[in-house]
Amino acid sequence: MRVQLEDISVEIEETRIVNAVTLCAEPGTMVGLLGPNGCGKSTLLRSIYRALKPATGVALIDGQNVWTDLSARESAKRTAVVAQERAADFDFSVLEVVAAGRTPHKQLFDRDNAEDRQMIADALARVGMHDKGGRIFGTLSGGEKQRVLVARALAQGTQVLILDEPTNHLDVRYQIEILDLVHSLSLTTITALHDLNHAAAYCDRVYLMQQGQIVNHGTAREVLTAEQIATVYGVCAEVEIRPSTGRLHIVFTGINPVV
């Protein structure tokens, strides 16, 4: 599915946080949303999954307006979310957490059927948590919790995945595991990221935000130049292509004194 944002502006308590953003994620691609803290990344993502209604513009999933053409249930059948904020760890089992992903496909008092159970099992298997269904979610490690939340998104059976800083608070191994997993799914994915090297390694295209606006977009090689990083992040960086991987690699060398 194709995700398109056209001239999206979002206001919170009469303050404009996102201003006239246009963005496109083609089917099956992974798009990175980059920028410093407070630039509007999370707010922009919330306009896609019906958490914050835009003041202007439209959010489209395969040409359908998320806010006017789709109900909340229909939107949830198309778009799964792994949000940055997470409710307190209640005493739900891993199986129960993942089963919640089937909610958009069920009526209020429907029980899980054979199709539901199969999708839940498949989702747990895809994230390598098939043997952890009986564990209490709150007892898991940070990386395991994140994999379970991705499994819940997979259980929704959607073609669009929205992630808000999915590697936040994870150690290096779990960061790589999560991004490898998400990249392997071949879903239309939009993810907010802090680590620019992760964005360069995993994203087909990146959009760079500053003060609520998109200031540059394209491939990581096109966008993540030393000059652009200095302007947006206020740091000096050396940007090179690693011969061993062929990937863009960024080394931060200090604070940009001009900013």
C-alpha cells in the first residue's frame, strides 16, 4: 500500500507543531523520518494513524483519506503502529498482547477463531517469540518487548507499519535485530529514527525534519551530508562510504560552533 501525506499541518493547543509536510512511502519501501528532538516526527506519525487530526492537508492510504474515507476500525485494518509511548506493563501474557492485534477484525464479543490463532502464532514465529507466549509481558527484556509489539502489529494483517523510534532504549544487538526484522517484512514502513547510521543502512528514502517542516528528502546519500547534518543537528560530522559494506557511514566529531 502507498502512504501519501499532502500538505499536512498539525496543531496542539493552538500551537502548530507540524507545518505543511508532504511525504510519500511507496509500497514495500522503508522510509525514515529524521530530525532532532521536538522537530515534530512523532506528531506527524500520529496524523497517519488517527491519533491527531491534521489542521490542514490529507493523509492517504492507497488513495483513501485516513480521516474522512476510513473509520477507525478500517484504518486499523490497513495500518499497524508500534508507538514510542507504551502503557504500563499490566499482567498480560505475550499471547494476549499479540492477540490484541486481531481486534480490528472482530466484533465486540467475538472469540478468537482458527484464523486468528494461526495469525497470532505466525506473528510470534516471525519475530522469534513462538516459545514465549505464556510469559508475562512485563517480565521480558526491552528487546523482547519490542519484538512482541512488532508481532502484535503483524497479527493485524496490515500492509502499512508505522514505528516511532523502535530502537529507543535498546542495546546495540537488539537495535540491529529489530531493524533487520522490520526491514525483512517488506511492508510499507515509515519509522522515526534518531540514529542516522541506522537510517542510512535500512531506509530506502529519508525525510529530514526541522522545526516542524521537511527540509530535505531523498536517499540517505543525498540527504545526510556533512553540511546538512551541521545545519539541522548542530554537530560536525564526517560522512563516508564504507568500502567493506558500501554503506554510508557517519562519524560525529563535535559541536557545530555556528549553530
